[in-house]
Amino acid sequence: MIKRESSSKIIELSKHYPVITITGPRQSGKTTLCKSLFPTKEYVNLEDPETRIFASDDPRGFFGKFSNGAVIDEIQRVPELLSYLQVIVDEHKMPGEFIITGSQNILLLSAISQSLAGRTAILHLLPLSVFELKEYEQGGYEVPSELYEFMYKGFYPNVYNSNLNPSENYGFYVSTYLEKDIRDLLRISDLNKFELFLKICASRTGQVVNLSSIGNDCGLSHNTIKQWLSLLETSYIIKFSNTYYKNYGKRFIKSPKLYFIDTGLLCYLLGIRNKEHIDVHPLKGQIFETFVFSELLKTLYNKGMDENIYFLRDTKGYEIDFIFDEGIKLKSIEAKLSQTINQDFFKNMNALSDLTGAEVEKYLIYGGKESKKYKDINIVSWQNIHDIF
């Protein structure tokens, strides 16, 4: 098993909260992680039809089976269990009694906010990070050494554990995802149109969201695009980065940017079938920016930190790729694929401190392998993104 960075945080929280909720995309490793961290607890999967029917028809009998709590997988399949769970943990007052997982973020968290508020700690488990894979490499396992290979293979654990062909794996993932989640949630009859929508979204990764443009390319209405984007975010396929929320005038763009969470899935949807294709692809800069965003997000989630990642862009094209708000200070982060440092990379670095008057730590993440310092700017290799936090 590849050791997950969030393990220590989950164990720590399980000593204080009766319920631990772990959400994340399908195949991100939630089940494997829960079984390894809580081996003495009984495991049940609500994807199993018989188990699901039993839990739905007789929730008291279902919970009566567990003397030491349980790991309950895909809890969103029977959301009414959460109300019974509330009563049980309030009676027992036992830290770490139940570990629940789910792969549909908004639906699950909405139900939890109604039933388990104050009783559960919530963590997000995304696919593997470069940091986790580098730790895995130290155990004698083979992992990519090149940036393009990392971006092409993506970060889902089964690609590494089973040495799968990335393109085949993500092709099956899309097919399964379409069949299992999309039909369940939206009853979409034309799956070909939805797959076209996925590919159009992939071509927009790292860009400000334009609903009308996506709708025109897909032949779909503004409201449908909005609904389908929400579904992709719910299922951890994409994530939005919002514009920095301070009011600095009308010249700054308010729409969010769209990012895919996994670059392997992104590359598949872009038609990239080997790592060499990335070097000649017109969107390689956006793929790298997506990679950086995903690594930043994983690091924050794995440490149990808030996902305070924003961006800033004005109507004249001035832009800061990522802004992280730590309250008393800000981090300003630029992402550049080039392996060679260019003075032009630094031109926007001082703008955030000039605009806000706040203390700003400045970072440039680039495609090279050497991390160093230039004046007050931290130049960080793509391999060391984890060190920023």
C-alpha cells in the first residue's frame, strides 16, 4: 500500500470526534486507507445491493450488527442512515466509532450538515500526490522521474499499484463514471453529448469559466452547462478556483477558473496517449498549471487545512495564478512550465503586496528540478510543491 499523508491527521481526529467522514473521487483510495487505519472495525459497502436494501429497510438492525463501530463505504447511497447515526453516537459518546466515506461531495456534505453537525470531522482524499509517490519510491517501488510522465500517468493509486496503462485506465474510468454516477444523478439520456461536454471542459482547464462559450461548443443551454459543471465538481472531477474575494474595483474578473483534479484524466480527455504528446500539445502550459493547482489542493487537504486558493486577473490580462490566504499574510504563487528561469516570470510578483498592503510570500513553481531563492522570491521545483505549506 502507498502510505497516505493524511493518515496521521485522520488518526488524530478519530481521537476527538465520534464520526470521521472521508470524501473524494472514486478510486482515490478511500476504502484501502480506512481498512488499513481501522483494521479492527467491520467494513460494509453500501454499493452492495443486499447490504443497501438491509440498511434502508432496517437501519436499527443494520447498526445493531456493530459492537465496535464500523467503516461504512459510500454512505450517500443510503443518506437516511445519518439520522440514526446521530442518535447512536450521541448515546455512546465514543471517539472514532464510525468512519464513513462517500464519493459525491455536495450531496454527502449537505446531508451531514443536517445530521452530524459538530459530531464529525471531514477530510477530502484526492488521488496520490507527488510527495506520496516519492515516499513510495523510497520503499523500492518504481514511480515516474519526469514531469511529463507524472502528468500523463495521473495520480490514481490503481495506475501505480497495478501498473496499468494510463489511457486504458482513464477510458474505463470515464465509462464507469458515466454509467454509475451521471445516470444516477441526472438521468442523462445522451451520454455522447455528456462525453463531448467533458472534453470541452478539458480544453478549458486553467481558464476562467465562460458558460456561454462552453454551451455554444456543446449545443447546450446555459442552465444545463451550469448543472453539469456542478455535477463534475460534486464528483471530484473538477474544482473551481475563485477570484480573490477582496473588493478591489470592477477591473478584476469575478468568474472562477476551472481545473481538473487529475492530470491523467485530463490528458485522456485531451486525446494525449503518451507522455511525449504533452511536449507538443498547445495546452501543455495549462496542463502544468492544472498539475500545480492539484498538488497545492492535495497538500492542503492532506494536512487538514482550509482550501483557501484563489486567483486574481484584471480585464487587461494582469494575473496572479494562485493566492493562498493565511489571514495575517498571503502566498502569491506563479506556475511556469519552462525549465529555464526567465525574468518575465517575476513581473507580477510585487503586484499583490502593492494592491493589498499585506505581507506576501512569493513563490514561482517551475518545470525545473532545482529549488532556489532569487531576492525575495522562492523558486520551487515541481517536485517540491509540498514544501510550500
